Amino acid sequence: MKYPDLPPVTGLTGAEIVALAQGSQIKRTTVDGIIDLHKASAVPHPQYDVQTNMLALYNSVKLSQ
């Protein structure tokens, strides 16, 4: 299944598991894990304000695969 064919996300709790490519490996984290990394950043970019609007971030990503 291609990314654009996936149903939209609704009602995130933070416990959802997310797969990410890091280096040459596929790894997993949770939505809360992504939020924690963002909060720990010395200068988080406001475009990626996942603390309050992870669903909007998800919907704004252009999935080309």
C-alpha cells in the first residue's frame, strides 16, 4: 500500500508507533517520542510544533511514495 492510500489519522493519543528511516535502518518510536525529541531541541522550528498539533503536521506532509 502506498502512503497516499492510507486512511487519515484521527484522535492521536501519543502511544501510536511510528516507523522512521534513520541512517540506513528503519526504526520505531511513538508519537510521544517524536514530541519529546522536539521539546528537547535547543531551537525547535515552529513549523514542526508537534506538541500542540501533530495531526496538522501529519496532514501537511506531502507523501510522495
